[in-house]
Amino acid sequence: MKTRWINQLSTLAIAGTLLAGCATEQGTNTAVGTGAGAAGGAALGALIGGGKGAAIGAGVGAAGGALVGYNWQSIKNKLNGGTKGTGTQITEQQDGSLKVNIPSSISFDTNSYLIKPSFAPVLDQVAQTLNEHPELNAEIDGHTDSTGSAQLNQVLSQNRAQSVANYLVGRGVAQGRLTAYGRGATMPVADNGTEAGRAQNRRVEIYLRPVQR
């Protein structure tokens, strides 16, 4: 019974930490979310291990709060303005990241990983954002539709993601702040049985995330 009680309280404390961080989304900066996360983490740590547990919990909670509590509004506005008319979608994610979803119509030609001229302005805007915000890192995910073999799609998606990373490095973003993943056709967002669905699945996603300190 005691173990079950602790587990239940721990779950509630974690949920409170995440909600506290989310509530600061429209706040001024990451510090607000960090403070809320630290407070919730300290409470969790105190339940588990007394004073030492509170200190450890505060550190864990601060990291989670920093991610969830980041204020993306000004960055969203700038990215939306710089990518207008390209079909690029910028959306906040539940994990606290900001997703930049670039459609295949402007990014790459069929079976190619050479960046199209129409893709460059979007990437220039992303590079500028990263250079102006050194507290952010970027994950680049390449996706394909299901046409062709799984191996071909995996290689193509990886090459496309790496091309984007290389472009950003060429615009002054440090390589260590970027990760590139080829997802192949494993994460569709639409029906691969239709041309419209396949077009949606052929995409590049860039996730901006604040560095957890």
C-alpha cells in the first residue's frame, strides 16, 4: 500500500510539473518554465527521497520545465512571415518543440537530395533563427512516401536530411547543434494509396528545441 501511495503521488507530481511548464508557454522566456518545473520536481524528489531527493527532483524538473515552458511566439511569427506562400507549416508540439514542416513541392525533386532554389529561402530563415537563438538545437527528419523499396527510401530520406543539415552549416549554424535522421516511409501522415497522400508524406520536418541545461 505504501509503495502504491508513493507511486500515485509521484505521478501527480510529474503531471503538475508538466502543466506548470505548459502554462508558461506565453510567458517571457524559458526561465519561467524552468522555475515551475524545478518546483514540481523538488516536490516529487521530497516524496521519494527526502532532502537529497528534493534536490535531484528539482534538477530533473527544471530540465523538463525549460523545454515545455519555452515561449515560441516571436519565433513562430518570424518563421511564418519568412516562409509565407511556400506551404511550410510551423506548429508547436506537445513535447515543447517547434515543428517546421516543409512540403516536397518546394524541397527536392523526385529521387534527388539536391536542395531546390524554392527551398533555400525557407532554410535561410531557419538558419537565421538558429543563429539568433543559440539556446536552440535542431533535429532534421527526412520522410518519403512508400513508392520504391524500403532501403531506397531510407537512403534517400537520410541524404535529404543531411543535405538540409549541410546547408544550415553553410549558413553559420554549428554542426554540433544539428542532428539528421532519415525516416524513410515509416512515419506517414496521410494515405500512401493516393497521390495527394503520397505528396503529404514526402516532406522534411525540422524540430527546434531549447537546450536543456
